[in-house]
Amino acid sequence: MELAFERRGTGAPLILIHGIGHHWQAWLPVLDRLAVSRTVIAVDLPGFGVSPGLPVGAPYTAESLADAVESFCALLGIRDPHVAGNSLGGYIALELASRGVVRTATALSPAGFWSRSELLYCQSVLRALRATARSLPPEQAVRTAENPVLRAVSAGLLVAHPSRLEPTALIAATQALAGSSGFDETLEAFSGVMPPAPPKAPITIAWGEHDRLLPRRQAVRAARWSGQRVKLLKGCGHVPMSDDPELVARVILEASGPDGAV
């Protein structure tokens, strides 16, 4: 499937997958750090960013989005890439590892390790953020992003350090959330998301210490599922790339092996 993407760097291919309502630009804080030793390809999932939606009748499930990423890689002639994802993207990375079609997978605060009440909380928060983004006049979105107090209120559930989030990045993320044609159906499908089958490729799971959307207690379940310890991203929230780009880049590079070889 054809998807919008940004490619940078040289080395082993590394596919970056954003979370629900976001776009490939979520990875901008770490993109150049990763591109030093990887061919980095950050994608817009179908129905998000500027990628076209799924074919008519195709359901917006985590599995169908993983199918789209797998198809996208085949279209580009990329076999067995490394993948890293955040939130929904983290789940997709683990799903691809379970299929055995990637060399390694890194999942940052992946979806799917929630209890029933935690799932309902997550869906409620995301619906509220989406409704706010869609109702916000453009001039108000700019004022919110440029005002430190309003920026903290707006982004505080997703990042631990809103002050480190560039105003332009917050404005673009708000627009992406408002315009995501696949958002509502994907969010509804979260109700059927549970940990995927055991992985057939090496995986690394890392969790934001101050994740307020998918609280870090879910990391305990992820650790049990994976049979390994989950790395803690100190000082980071749910979308950790802007909180500590150096830490996030280091975790991904270490997870995908020296010089991209595993």
C-alpha cells in the first residue's frame, strides 16, 4: 500500500510508526539522530497524516494497519526491516515481530496491555482530545501552542515536558489529530486489541516513567507477556520523543543492534 513517508540517512532500514491521531512528524526530534546509522523511514499510517485511507470496506484495526505497513515495505522492496513504534505504533511493531517479518521491534508505551477500565479511560481521553482539536479555531490553536500555560494544559497528558515541545510541532499535531479520517474507527477497534502472539523476532519494550495515558503499571503486564524486563524511560511521558530525544534514539539504536545488524 502506498503511504506518505519521510526517508533519511543510510544503513539498515528502520521503519518508524506513530500513534493514533498522530503523523510521521512525531519522530522529528529523533529522526536525524537515528539517521546517522540507519535508513530511517517514518510513515503516516492509512487514514492519518496525509496518507490515503484504507480501501473501502477494510476495517481500521491494529492488524489491518499492520498489514498496510507490511504491504508498504514490500512496495519499497524492503525485507525484514527494523521497526519502532509508539502507542498504537508500538503495538503494530510487536504485531509485525509476532509475524516474523521484521528483524527487530522496539515498542514505546505500546497499546494493548490495558485492563478494561484502563482501556475505557484511554478511549475517553483520546475522544476528548480529538473533539478539542476539531473545535479549536486556527488562531486559538496558535495561541495555545505559544502560551506556556495553555501548552502545558493541552499537551500535558501526552508529554511529560510540554515546554520542550516546539509550538509549531504542537500546532501540526493538533491539525493532524483533527484531520485523521481513520481516527474514530481505529479508536473503537481498540476494544478488541490484546497482546499479540509471541514474537518471532527480538523485541524491546520501553515505557514512559510519567505516562499519563497508558500508566506505567501496564509495563508490568508487558514484561510478563514478553518474558523480559521493560525499560523505563525516565522523565518521559506517553509520547517520549520530544521529552528526551537522546534517550529515545539510544534505546532504538541499541535495540536494533550495532550498525543495524542483529
